Amino acid sequence: MGAHREDVYGPDEADVADARAGLIREIALTGALDDPAWRAAFEAVPRHLFVPYYFVGRPGGYDRLWSGDPDPARRRRWLRGAYADGPLATRVRDGELISSSSQPSLMARMLGELDVRDGDRVLEIGAGSGYNAALLCHRLGDELVTTVDVDPEITESARSHLATAGYRPAVITGDGARGCPERAPFDRIIATCTLPSVPTSWLAQCRPGARILAPLATGLISLVVGGGPHGNGTHGNGTQGNGTHGNGAHGGGGGRGEGERGTCAEGHFLNTAAYFVPLRGVPGSRALARRPLGGLPRRASENELFRFLLTLTAGSLDPHEALSLWERERRPERDRFGVTITGGRQWAWLDDPAGPYVWPLSPGGVSLDGS
């Protein structure tokens, strides 16, 4: 891609190539680049163009690293960080992290799980640096990708980064909880910010058979959207019904009516942890991460799986009730949990959406901008 240098201290191209190749090797070792199409996207899209500066934590605040630093040692440090397999803080406001570039190997895992096919229309919630949207553009084409963020500074920056790298998807400033109805219908929705629940407005912007992948309760929920007159995209047990790829209804509207939209969704959590910046303007989204543990034993309070359960059941179980369930069910992994959305209701569950362990989630019609 024709990268444009914005400063006289731009990185050496050989250094960039070596750093990018190193990142690709590191991601490949995780198994997240087994799909040749996604490997090609990560090889082609230069991450450093999307993080011309970022912040690293230090006692009492953050230190800014940037591509145009006149100090060669700090420029080398910036480039190493840009191609490290880790998240990068890209926007800090009043000492609070409000936007980041996600860990590349986790991005690769999420994109693989999204299971896109040629012709799919994808909506990304949370534009961030624009890097994830660029990967989607490389895989599908600019015209099929839409990315939304509530912060105009973030969308302006993402749009600029994307243009510099040669990509021009639709970059929309707006409330991601409302989706992007003017660009619907979508075959895939991917969120890159933590949700307290899945906004129900997304379902109505999906075709039946669409997938939604979103961070929820320190995990990743993968939902299949159902629709039609009886909402028969799911059967209450996580299996797919009408409108799935297996029925041949796929790709750019082929074989599907443009007016047919989703009415329900269901799916399991992936068996992986996921920590993203919470949605701003959503009541309680940050409080969940700081939930008091009430003197629980360290074996639980420091266990990632227990904290996942604690966050998922907030408002339904107190910490000691959650601990009893966790021990009784022999410390269940994330993939035993799921979410169902139907009939205006949304709930999380363990093992069975109609079983004894179910917990209501907060209403999905929340606003990302507090309006």
C-alpha cells in the first residue's frame, strides 16, 4: 500500500518489514492465522500507520511514544511497540483510557471466528485506530465494511489512518448501540469494546443467519441471528435454523430478501478471555469491572474464570452465591455459558438456555453516548 510519511523521522522500511514479519510469526504460533486469507491481510496491512503515536503506562500517568520523535532510540521503541503482540493505548483523556488498538493475536482470533465469506457486509462497533477495519477491507473490499464510533476525534483519526494505508470504508460518527441502519442489512457485526449486554437494535439490522461477535463479561460471545415470521434462526439450544450458510443463503444478499431481518439470537462464549475498553455512556459498564469481592478466598478472587462468572451474573448473584455455583459446577469454562435474545428478553445461561442457571442481562437498547 502507498504509505505517506507525515514527518521527517519516518521509520526505515527494512525495519518495518522485519518488525511486521516478526509479528506475523508470533500470531501464527497461536494458530490464529490458519486461514490464508486472514494471514494475507495481516501481512498486507501496516499496523504502524494506524498507531503513529500511543501511550505506555508509567507511575502517575502515561508516556507518549510517536513516530516523529527526534530521538532515534524512542522511535525504535515506538516501532517495536507498534508490532508487538499487545494492546496499545491510543487515546487518553483526563487520565482515562478511552480508546486502544487491540492485541493483534486476539484480533486475528476474533476475525477468524467471525467466519466471513466473500460478499458479506460487516459492521464494526468501535473504530479505534482503524486497523481492524483495514483488515476487513483487505479481506472483503472497502464497500462492504462500515465502522462506527461515538467520538468524532476517533472517527476522524481512524478515517485518516485508513486513507493513508489506502482503504476507504464507511467511517460513521454515531451511537454504536443503535448500529448503522442506513448501511444495513449486515451479515456480520463485530464489536471491539466491552458490552454490558447486546443492543437489540443490532438484530434488526442483521439478515437471518448473520453472526454477532462481541466482548461481554471478560469473554467473547458468538451469536447466530435468527429471523422470519417465527424467529426460527435458533432453537433454544444454540443450534442454527433457517437462514444459515449451510442452507445456501449467503454472500451479498444472494438467495435472501433484502427486507428479511433478524428477530432473535443465541450462542455460546468462546473459550478465551477478552478485555476491552468499556463502552462510554453505558450505565454500569465500568462499575462491573470494579465489583467488590466481599472477602472471597484468593483462589476465587484471583481466578479469571470466576471473575468472568461474577461479571456475567452481576445484579443476579452476590459474590458468595456466585462462588457456590462456581464450585458446585466444578469451575466451568467459558464455553459452557451462552446468551439468548428473544421476545424482548435477553439472558445469560450455563449449559442450557432453559435450564436452572439463567440470569437476565441489562436491556440491550442502551446508548453509547449517554443520550
